[in-house]
Amino acid sequence: MSIIVHVSGRGVPLRGNDVDTDRIIPARFLRCVTFDGLGEQAFADDRQQLKAAGKLHPFDNPDYAGASILIVGSNFGCGSSREHAPQSLQKWGIRALVGASFAEIFFNNNLALGVPCVCLTAAEIDCLQQLIEEDPSLVVDVDLETNQVKAGQQTFSCQIPSGARQMFLRGTWDATRQLLVRLDQVRQRQAEIPYLNGFTS
């Protein structure tokens, strides 16, 4: 089991609300056989558009290179349910997200990867993003045990559904691993199901 109590790292602020999964990872990258390399394509279109305008997307800004905590607005990850979106963020290096709110399927896809998504108020998100923009070296700590997000001298109380929180704290978030460590029980149950054992009526 992989217990996740807290995640610490430098933050990367991503301004804006309603960032959908097509912006996180454009549809043309969904044809990949594996998720390897998806991190390089995270926010590909947004990054290209900003670069053409002479601006830098946070994922291209060297100040945030190596950051692992993504700070976002409300309704982040809305749109289609593509699991490639959280995969691309994780492959880029994101290990936790702090936002005003998250789309439900996106939240659950991150849970399946062991990437906590916790919520602050919109005002607190704005404050946290500003702190990081002023000092990109600032370390952000997401503590699931105390339900707190800390950045420098600031401490915020965060929210996460209790079921998801317990799965992180108990290390039961990885459904595949849960099956593998109970493989004997799975095989025993399989043997009890008639249609899996050639039963005909």
C-alpha cells in the first residue's frame, strides 16, 4: 500500500476557471498507446498560442520548472472524462492539485493515480497564486492529515471528500493494487461464479 499523508513541493499557478480536459490535453494526443510522453503535451495548444503572442504559459516558465503542486481555479478538469488529462499532468510532474473546485470525474481519475485534489475558497486560491507568482521558490505543503495547505507563513484550511481522504491516508486509493494483494480471494470468488466456470443450465 502507498499511504499519502502530505505532498510538498514548489507550486505552479494556473489562472482561470473552467479549464476543460481538452485544454489540458488536446484530443489529437489521445491516440497514444501508453501515457508515456504525455507530460510534454500538457496544455499544448494553450502553450503554443501564448508563445505565438510572445507570452509564457506557466508550464513553459523556467521559474516553475520542477514544480509539483498545481494551483488552479474553479471547475478545473471539466468537459470530457478522458483519463489522459490527469495522466499528462502527472507525467509533467504534478503530484497534487489545489483548486477552488474540480470536475467530479477528473477528481476521481486523479484519485486513481494517487494525486490528491484539495479545495480552498476562490479568494484563498487567488492569494496562494499571488504568493507563488511573487516567490516561485515558495514551498507548498498539502497535508491530508490536518486538512491544511501551507505556503510560507500562510496556512489555509482545505477541503477534500472524506472517503477520498481516507483512501489516501490508508493507502487504499490504488484499486488495481487492492485486487493484486487479494488475488487469492479474487480467484476464490471467481471459482464460485457459475458463468466463469463453464456452467450451463
